[in-house]
Amino acid sequence: MEQPGEIKKVSMAVIKRLPKYYKCLGELLRKNAERVSSQELSKLLGFTASQIRQDLNNFGEFGQQGYGYNVSQLYKEVSKILGLNTSHKMILIGAGNLGQALANYTGFTTHGFNIIAIFDTNASLVGRKIKDIPIYHVEDMEYFINKNDVDIAVLTVPRDETEKIVKALMKTGVRGIWNFTPAEININNTNIVVENVHLIDSLLTLSYHINESWLQERLLKQKR
Ligand code: NAI
């Protein structure tokens, strides 16, 4: 049983749905909506109303029977749950094609994620800036992280460089690694959280759906 002050363990499925709630509530706020029912959220999100009530009950009693949810209050609560009530300092390691694209993207700042430095080994990149963000040599990374209380390290180095960088990161106070490399990161017994991003997974899912709808069309044609 949960003890007072203990943080409730929430399932991964619920955590994965939270950004969808956050985005949807943000949209409703922009349209000046004051309240929303779980049925309305269900139509917008594609989850059942009871799923939505169950998900949000994990974090407290936000809804009121007959009223639904106060959009602004729920948006603030979901933001807090996602840790967006504080800003995060990030560094990016690897200023190549992907690293530069991420550094140039302004959308992270909107949600409080600020890239404050970039690290690379390439002498022709070190000393330059991307959108005012300085590029330093990776040798200076550990010192920089500890001096500037960096929360998150974004990894966009080649696969074979990953292990070395992760070892260096483990000696710092970094709290999270946003890993874009194809390498598996195994860091048990640390407080560092790793989130892997693989665009190819998303592309394969798209391919599956295209293939599925194509097969269905073919079946329908055969039946006619
Ligand atoms: P890239 O070769 O253009 O860039 C890599 C950069 O890392 C270079 O600037 C290089 O100088 C730097 N680097 C190499 N060793 C380093 C070290 N020890 N410390 C700091 N910097 C170092 O490669 P690209 O295309 O930007 O890809 C980067 C990584 O992202 C690769 O691992 C690639 O497989 C991965 N990737 C992942 C995607 C995803 O969906 N998760 C999509 C595209 C790429």
C-alpha cells in the first residue's frame, strides 16, 4: 500500500498518453475552452471516456461529476506531472546533421527545454555557434555539466562513440539522456533516466498501416 509522501507508480501506458493530454488541453486553451468532459476528450483523443477518467485519477481528483474538467486547471496539473513547471537545461553532444537540426528547432524552448551548449570533437565546428548556442570540445563536457547544473544530455553522436560519452555522463549530475543513437544504453544502478528516440520505428508503423489499408482495399475489390 502507498505510504504518505510516497510517489504513486504510474504505468508506462499512462505516461505515454500524458503528452497527448497535454497537447489536446493546450489546443483547447488556445480556443478559450473553459471546461471539457471526458466524453469530449474521448472524441478528441480517441481513448474511451472511462480510460481518460482512470488515467487522470492516477494523479488526483481533477474532474467533477456533471461539470467535467476545468481546462486551465487540468492543463496546469498535467504540465506539473510532466515536469514542465520548471525549465530544463540541456546540452547536445554531436553537432552533425541531426544535432544541428535539433539545435535549430525552436519548439523545445516553448516547453522550457533550453539547449545551452553543444559538444563535438570536430575542430572545424568547435568555437562556432548554432543559433547563439556555443559549440565546445567534448573534453570540456563534464566540467560544463557540473558547473551549469545541466539536467538533460541529448546524444547525436555516431553509434560507436555512445558508450564513451555515456561513461563520461555517468560521472556528472545529469538526470536524463535523450538518446537518438542506435546504440543500446545500459546504465543500471544510476539515477539517470534514458529515453530512446528512433524515427525508424514511427516510419515502420506508418508502413504497417499503409500496407494494412492496401490489403483491405485489395480484399474489397476481390469481393466485388
Ligand atoms: P553526423 O556524422 O552528421 O554527426 C555526428 C557528429 O558527432 C559529428 O559532428 C561528429 O564530429 C560528432 N562526434 C563524433 N564523435 C564524437 C564524440 N566522441 N563526442 C562528441 N561529438 C562527436 O551524424 P548524424 O547523421 O547527425 O547522426 C548522428 C546520430 O544520430 C547517429 O548515431 C545516427 O545513427 C543517429 N540518428 C538517429 C535517428 C533517430 O531516429 N533516432 C535519425 C538520424 C540519425
